[in-house]
Amino acid sequence: MTETRRRVFSGIQPSGDVHLGNYLGAIKNWVELTERYESIYCIVDLHAITIPYEPEELHDRVLDLAVALIASGLEADRCTLFVQSHVPEHAELAWLLNTVTPLGDLQRMTQFKEKSERIKAVSAGLLNYPVLQAADILLYRADLVPVGEDQRQHLELTREIARRWNARYGELFPEPDALIGPGRRVLGLDGVSKMSKSQNNVIPLLATPEELDAIVRTAVTDPARVARVDPGNPNVCNVFALHRVFSSPAEVEEIEIRCQTAGIGCVECKRLLAGNIADELAPVRERALELRERPDLVREVLHEGAERARVIARETLAEAYDRMGLRRNMAPTPAAPAAPAPAATPDPA
Ligand code: AMP
Ligand code: TRP
């Protein structure tokens, strides 16, 4: 097979416990994409510091997210997984791209507007967030970027930045295509809003079966079904929506009928769901437990991932610097292993 495979790149923020929304909406798809594409996935810690955060917690969050991603199937033999700040070329390219990005484009971004309404001290980092995202993608000259619907605008801006840079300095960056997932928007326990840490309505990916049982029990079902004897409407029930994902077709059909005829109560229905989620995610949880015991192993995966990513990143960045007329007067970087430097020779002018 000599045909070069197309390259996928995506990033995820280390913003707290990974939940079923992240898993069904993003991670599962990422794992599937590794079958068909050269896949590079990045834990974007530099993006995470654009809003107020605790430095001491960030380390753990990055490691926890890495555990969840690897346990979900993003093993080192299938993809390149690394942490953004371990590859300094991201921040460097972002700076270069900032110089071709119109201020007005950044001020127009929906996500910037939303976040800056919530935050008291809005930093320039928050405004420049999409430029760093463009750098993430363009550094690897990625063809495809799997993201949720909410990132479409950032992807469009990435394409625009690539076009502007190419027009000014010559073709270097391909315009990446967004790969908007199968559109699975997972609702939270409230059954109304998107499952999200900020909404406090999540089912954590790595919960134990007991925890799952307790958490799912709090899920809101058909609000019109008040008493056990009332028939329910599965079409307005998020517990049923999750059954569609985690239960067998036969079970889904049976639950649908029994709900509509008051043959099953919500408590039992939720217990069944919690059990099925636990069963499906058991291998992920087991692998995560192993990895949590071996943080050294996780760090090794991330280190190796960063090394691999840097090979590509360095090459793209060197080309970008050169085209922009930068670094040409620098002594060439010695190829590793470096020749021993002569003692105390003054720099050539
Ligand atoms: P976040 O941590 O919210 O930035 O989400 C990380 C990834 O998970 C993004 O690709 C989101 O599109 C996806 N995601 C987050 N929440 C949900 C949800 N409730 N339903 C579907 N996808 C989600
Ligand atoms: N902004 C993305 C999100 O919130 C995360 C992200 C950062 C990203 N860099 C990226 C996604 C590059 C795709 C490609 O979900």
C-alpha cells in the first residue's frame, strides 16, 4: 500500500471528567477514524488556559483525559496522541498566523462572544483561541478535522487563515475539511440541555456500575408521566434515547412498548439502562483502572506521541518561518547527534 493516507487531526480540552457526551459525540468516532486515516489527536492544554483555571489541577486533568482516551481505544499503535504544550511549535505557528488574521474575524466568533460574556477579565488569549486552533491543524497539514457542530465556525476561520497565508507567502497549508460527526448530540440527565460539565448533568465515562446505577436513577424521564400507572412517551424521554445507544434492538423494542403501556416503570427502565451502559463500558473502565495504576506508562505514550508529532511540526514550521523571511540568518540546526562544538569559538557574524 503505497498510497499515502489522508491525515486526520483533532483536539480536545482537558476540562474535567470525560462524560458520555464526549465519548459518543467525539471519542468513539476518533477511534473509528484511526482505521481509515493517519490520525493525530491532541490534548489542548494551551487552549484550556484561556479561561480562569487552577494550575495545580491542570496536570491531573491532562493525565485523566489521556487515560480516558487511551482506554477508549486511542492506543499508541493506532494513532499519535500528545499534549499540545509538549510541542512548542503550536504556540510558534500561532504567532505567525496571528499576523495574517484580521482582528474583526476574531471578534465575530460566536464562541468568543459567548465566553467573554461569562468571564470578567477577558484575555487576549481567549480572543486568539481560534488562531491557536488553526495552528494545531495547519501544523500537521491535516486534511480532515472531526469536530462537533459548534466548531464549524472555527474550522471556517482556519480555512480562511490558510488561504490568506498561502496567498501572501505561497501555497503551504491545505484547507482542511470539517468532519462533522453523525450528529449525535447527547442530552444530559435533565433531559433538556446538552450533556456538559458546566450544566452539571453528566454521566461520567469511567463511573463504576454502582455509581452508574445511582446517577442514572436521577435522570429526568417523560415529564407527563407522573404515576407508575401512567403510560409514557419514549420519544420525549432521554433515558429511552440512551437505551437506543446502549441496549440491544430487541430490548429497545420491548422497552418502547412496555413504556407506552405502563408495563415498565421508570425506575426499572433506568436500572436496565445503567446495567447496559456498565456492560458496554466495562472494557474501557478496566483499561482505565490499569492505566491509572501506571501513570508512567501514560506519560510514556504522551512523550512518544509528542516526539512523533514534532517531526512533522518542525518541518512545517521551518518552512513557514523561511517563507516569511524569518530565521534565514540563523546557523542551521545541527542534525542529531550534534557534532561536538569547538570550545569557546565566538559566533560567526
Ligand atoms: P468539550 O469538552 O465540551 O469541549 O467537548 C469535547 C468534545 O466532545 C467535542 O468534540 C464536543 O463536540 C463533544 N461533546 C461534548 N458534549 C457533547 C454532547 N453532549 N453530545 C455530543 N458531543 C459532545
Ligand atoms: N476548540 C475545540 C473544542 O473546544 C478544541 C480544539 C483545539 C480543536 N484545537 C483543535 C479541535 C484543533 C479540532 C482541531 O472542541
